[in-house]
Amino acid sequence: MKLNLFLILICLFFSTNSHAFKFSPMSATIGVKGNESSSLFYLENDSEQPIAVQVSLAKREMDVTGNESNPKVDSELSLYPTQLIIPANEKRSVKVSWTGKEIPTKELAYRLIAEQLPIELEKAKNKKASIKVLLRYVAALYVKEGDFSSDIVVEELKVSGKKILIVVANNGKKHQVLSNLSLTFKDEKKKKEVLIKTEDLKGMSGENILAGSKRVFSFPQIGKFSDVNSSEKVKLSFDKE
């Protein structure tokens, strides 16, 4: 999944009349004490009709291939309100607060999801089906205590079948997005180095590695990867947050 923040736009029905809204921020971090333990998210209706929006929270978990799952949040977070009717050209906010009793030992990752509900406001007037355009925003929410940091290491480099597999671990306590990534493969015996830049690292550059997790990235053993072997050392370079 790209970055600790993204927008999913789902268009279910189309017509000449659409009602939409804006949502921000797409990423936020809160603490667990005092004024730092909550954050506001803003929803703006920039249409000429009122809209209904439902907001929810979910945990954020990711497997080694980057597939994300979203189990239900327990009682560690509160969200208010969870449903809103936003009048035309007006703005509303929802508040997320940490209510957990245990102090996190590493950064916790969540999703805040805002979904426009398909209400039919005009059907009663003209007996025609109104336009339904659902917007679904999925924001990143992190909870941390203290000055956590990431620790990204290449745990393993191997060749499997004509593929290069790179196992990357985040041994730190904070997520890390691999922004502006480059890889340097070094063969000390042959005294050879191969530099692979961002544009050739699609599927790895820009990826988010959550605190205490691992990711496996795969590349075909062709082009700049054709001479890479499992005995080489790998150096990652990226913009650290």
C-alpha cells in the first residue's frame, strides 16, 4: 500500500448531479496523554445539497506481502460523532481520542474511514432516482508515546526461481515510508556495485513498513537485477521521517 496516507474513490452511480465532500488530514499522529491524546478530522461538503457521512475506526495490520487487514478497534480509541448530516457548503469535524489504559511500547497504526452514505434527497420531489456517488476516504492514524523512531534493515537477500527476494524488517518503534528509495548491491569479492534508483523499484519505493513488522519485496532477475546474487550486501537509502 502506498504511504501512511491514501484516498479510495468509489463511484457507484453516475449522473449530472453529484454530491461530494472533502476530508482532511489524511494522516495524523496522537499521543496518549493530555492535549496530545486527541485529534480533529474535518469533513467539508462543497456541494449544493446536504450529505450524510459515516465515520469509523479500524486497526491497521499488514502481512509481509503488503496486504492490509483491518480488525475492529477495541476500547483504546473513541470517535465522535460517527454519523453526520453536513449541510450544503458547510464544514464539520470529528474527534478521535486515545482512551486506552496501557501505554504503547511501540507506535500503533489505525485507519479512520469516512464514507458518504447513498441518501436520496430529491426522489420525493421529482420521483426520479437521485444521483448516488459514494466517496470513501481512508486516512492513517498513529498513536505513540515518546520519541519513537524506525530502524529499517535488510534481513535477507535471496534468489528464488528467477526472482530476487528482499526481506526488509522494521526493528524500530515507528512506521517508515520508503520514500525516494534507492538500493545499492555490493559484491565484495568481485569489487562490484550496482545502484538501482527509485524509478526501477516499483512496488517497493514509497511502501510503508509498520513498526515491528517485515515486508518481502520481489523483482524479476532481469535488467539491473540480472547480476544480483544472494551473497551480495544490500544498502537501502531513503528519506527518513
